[in-house]
Amino acid sequence: MPNDLSNPLNPSMKLLLDECVDVRLKSFIPEHEVRTVQEMRWLGKVNGELLQLTNENGFNVFITTDKKLQYQQNISQYNFAVVILDTPRSTLENLKILIPSLIVLLPNIGTGNVYTVK
């Protein structure tokens, strides 16, 4: 599927890390504009409200470790994609291992879809 989230002349995307994702992961994704829920001052927002804020603020991708999110929310209504980082434990060491797969996935994602990186 072609990427409908970013301009082919500027492959940088606007990514939001959920509060359950270690904020230090941001430094391992330098090719993109990465913000955290903490930086946006959205800590404690419930998923529906958080996803609406993500949509309203022009993010291309919402990155989380919450495997239940896709079953609790209708992601297809949003203009961004959700990427679930699936690890046994959400430690920085476990999450860093998934970054190469995430980077390969990003150019191929479409809005309103959920992707899992294992």
C-alpha cells in the first residue's frame, strides 16, 4: 500500500509516543518529528480523547504498547495510523530492538489502520 501519510519529497513524519512508551525511545527515531504525550501535556487523557487530540494536531502515527487499543477504539475514523510495539516488557532495551522494523514500516502505512511491530 502506498504511503498516504507523508509527502514523498519529505519522508519525515510526525509521530506521537503514547505515555506507556519510554520517552527515551524518541532519540532512536531521528529521521522523524517525534513528540511524546508528556511533551504535549496530555498525560492522563483517556484513549478516545487522546486519539482525538492526536488527530486534531496533525500527527501521522500514534505509537503505543497498548495491545488492547485496537479493540477499544475505532481507529479507522482517524487521519493517522496506530503502531503497536509488541514486546513482552516495555523496557527501553526491548523497545529499541523494534526500531529498525518500525522505520521500515513507516513509509508503507496508511491512515486509519493499525500495525503491530514484533
